[in-house]
Amino acid sequence: MLGWIALGGVLGGGSCWAALWWHRSRRRAAPEGPITPQNVERWLASVAGVTGYGVTISTPERHIVWANASFTQLTGYELSEAVGRRASQLLYFERTDPQTVQRIRACFDSGRGVRFEILVRGKNGREWWLDTDAQPLRGARGELCGWLCIQADVTREVIKREALERSEQRVSFLAYHDALTGLENRLGLKARLDAMLLAAQRSGTYVAVLLIDLDRFKYVNDTLGHDTGDELLIEVGRRLRALAREHDTVARLGGDEFVVVAGELGDPARVESIVQRLLAQLRGNFVLSSRTVYTSSSIGISVAPRDGSDASALLKHADVAMYAAKQSGGDSYRCFDDSLRPGTDRLSLEVELREARERNELELYYQPRVDTLTGRPTALEALLRWHHPTRGLLLPGVFISIAEETGLIESIGQWVLEQACRDARRWLDAGGEPLRFCVNLSPVQFAREELPVRVAVALATERLPPHLLELEITETVAMRSPELVARHLAELRALGVSLALDDFGTGHSSLARIKLLNVDCVKIDRSLVKDCAGNAHDAALCRAAIALGRALGLEVVAEGVETQEQRQFLAQERCTTLQGYLLARPMPATEAFALVRELLDVPRLAVAT
């Protein structure tokens, strides 16, 4: 009876368990009549018997003296089997960590209540998560008279909670790690590098940043596919992690660029031995699932505090040094020094060009082409410009060769194509007359098998009529691989775009070659136009180029027209179209559109023939 009085005291004391019991109880045999102070104990016993929670009452030594039906259902033990034994003797929890077991025992030994959640195994061998709330039952003088334990099967809740925790951990992991290799990503690298720099500053040691770029990785991706490329990146990450020391950091910045941060260096000269091991590990064959791949790497090195005191400066300087190593032929390394500081040579321009697209520093200017006789615009040629933050407006001659050497020309060329199509659509939507928008294709673009598809997608995206796009290649490119060029030009012609041969007259022009290429237009190089009105030799060459183009019924465009004398000569030789500073300089799209609108209203020009 004392136990039930204590139980009533616990429940009457405001425990939430009383409400839960009552809410979850099912209707069974119960005392007759309403609940009154005289029969409340019998009602409490009835509630304990029907609740969905397991309930036990134990001696001070925790030997069970009573258990409800829910307890026997949870554990698989009958009441007769449970009485006289501890719950710990009925339920096995060997997988519980020792610290938790020690905490539970300490609470029981001191007579304090305890709430715990452990994985147990019942009589039938099934494992499940048990939530237990054990509270002491005390007599009138406060002495420990027994224990009231309420148990619940919380396996579902635990599974849900663990799934949520795993999901949260995954999100947190991906925020700071690369999904492909599992290495730190750029954000994780910065956090780790900042901490390592702070520790090095306190200890007076050095930190080396090694930026690694795989040689010929683009070739692997293009020829063997991205799945093979991903396999290679994973294997590279594994090798770098295996070489790293305990206090080093390995990260993947993206693409084929990795970073190893070597900390706690007492002597910066030690970095050389680390780099040599890295080069050796990344040199030679990588046996992948599909085939064996051979590669090497280029490594740029910066050391703190000598080359910078913050993560951004060290990564930037390591990047510059890496490009210097790659220029030497790859499979080598280069330490950052004063000769590589931004502004000293073209290496800094390479790094900045990679970021120009992201910073929206590239822009298309347009230069009109006009009909020789009428002066009316017939086309707009897209010309790339770079708004450099410190060097001002840069022309293609300054950076295109860098883009070609570094492989950036492909992505830049694709952007130029797409932007020209967007501008053409903007011109048409504003009510402009149909004009051709002319785009120069790089040799790298033209060597790609997917070029016709990319052009078709750009046209479809902007709903641009194909005949309003003109693609230009140089005669030098056409000479280099005439069969490939002819095939690509045939596929592009099938799309309906116009085709032009640029720099005409600077190579080995012939009727047969032009016929093979089947272009719509030839553009006479400015080197022939420059002295066509004052030099008999140049005049003869220019005259021959015009005649050759006209003989095939092509549009002939003269580039670099800067004087009235040049214009007069070209008109007399019946050159179809003119382009040059005499007519209009290259200008931003908005200004070019305004100029074209003015020129379209100009009446027919009287030109002597």
C-alpha cells in the first residue's frame, strides 16, 4: 500500500505521466462508481494497469515487485518471471557505452531520479530502444522505499531522430567538403587555413600552401569522358590524403585543382621534400576501372608569412606560381617570388582573366559593316573587350593568346556566341531592321565536334533566325585542317547560318579551296587594304583578292578602311562591303544600335565608279 500511496503522491504532484497514462489508457475493468478520495488508490492501480507505457514498482534494491501488462508486452517476460529480478537482469544492454551505464548506476546508488535511453534486447531477442524514467518512492520521513519506473519503446522516434541528425550532418559536411572526393572544399579550406595561420603566428612556424593542377586533365575528360575524369580526381584525392601529415590539410578547389596546406614547418625549405613526394605520387599511371590513365601535375607554392599573411593572398600567389610551373612544361613546381608578383609579367593577367567572366568584366563591342555604294549597314561584327579593373579597356590582342594557351578560349568563345545572339534578339525586339551579327570562332572552338550543336542551341535559346548569324573563321584555320573545316561548315550551313572567311589574302588563297569551304563571304585583311590606294603592289594584291571573291559570287568585305582614298579605290574595284574606323569605330551595343538607326536613314551615297 505504501508503494501505491507514493505512486499517488508522484502523480498527484503534477507529473505529466499521469496525464499521459490517462490519455493513452484503454477501457478495461475499473472500479465502480465515480472517482472519490476514498477509491482513488484503486483508480490509480487501474490506470497503471491499462496504460500503454510499461510501469514497474521495485524495492530500494530495484528488485521488481509489480509490473503492469504493458511492461510484460514490451519485454516478453511474464509477471512471474519479472518479480524478484532487476530490469537490468531481464533486458540486455551490452551495447550501451560504459559512461552511460556508470551515470545510471550513480543515480540509483545515490537515490536520485534518472531518465535514460538505451538500446536493449528482450526475451525474444529483439533489439529496441527503451526510454526509462526512474523516480524514487519515499516514505513519510523521506526514506527510500522503492522505485517507480516508467518505460516506453521509442525505437521509431530514435530512428527518425538519427535520420534527421545524419541529414543535418550531411548538409554540414557538404558545406565544407567536396562532394566528389570528400576533401575540404574552398570554404572548408579557408577556415582550416585561417586556423593554421593563427597557430603558426603564435608558435613562430611557417605554413606552406601547395596548389596542384593536373597536367592534361582536360584531354582525359574530352577523350575518355567525365566519368573517367571523376575517377581520376577521386584517386588523386586519395593519394594526396595518404601523403598528408596529421596536421596538414588537403582540399579540392574545383575542377582539377587541389591544395595541400603543410603546417608547423620550422624551416620553409622543408617544403621542397614535400613537393617532390607529391610530384612522384601524381606522376605516371592511374589504374581506373575503365582503363589506365597517365598524367602528371604542376605545383605552385606560397609560404606564410613570407608570401602573405592571409588565406586569399597565399592562394592567389600559389595560383600564380602554379601557372609559371605549367608554362615550363608541367610535371614541375615553382615557388612564388617577387618576379611573379602581379603587374610584373603576363602571369598575373592569366589569373585575372580566369576571374573576368565571373566579375562581368567582358563585354561585346560592335563595329558596323556598310554597303559600299549606299552606306547602309548590312551587319554588325562582335568584338570582345575586357574592362580590366586596373589596366582599363583591353583589346583582344592583349589577352586572346593567353586565353588560347590556357584553354580559356573555349568558354570565352562560347560566351561571345551566346551574348551576340542575345544582343541580336534585343535589336530585333526593339524594332530594328534585320542585320547579320558576326562572330569570330577560335581554332579551339572549330576543332570541337559539338560546335554545330552549340550554335543551334544558342540560336534556339534566343529564337534568332539562323541567317542573321554569321560565323567567321580565319584562312589560316581553314588551311590547317581543310577536311574538318569543310565538314563543320557544311553542318553549320545546314543550320542556315552565314559563313565568312576572315583574313582573306594572308594565306594561300585559291579558287579550289574557297569552293571547298563553300563560304558566303570573304574578308580582305587590313594589311592588304592599308596601302591599296598608294602602293601598286598592294593595290594589285587587293584587286586580285576582290576579283577572286567576286568570281565565286561571294560578298567581299574590306577591313580596316580608314581613309577616303581607300574607300574610293575599293568602290572602283566593286568591293561589296566596307568596315573600318572611317565608317565607325567599335562601340558598346547600345551606342552601336543608335548609330545604325541613324545610318539606315542616310540616303544613297554618290560614289564615282
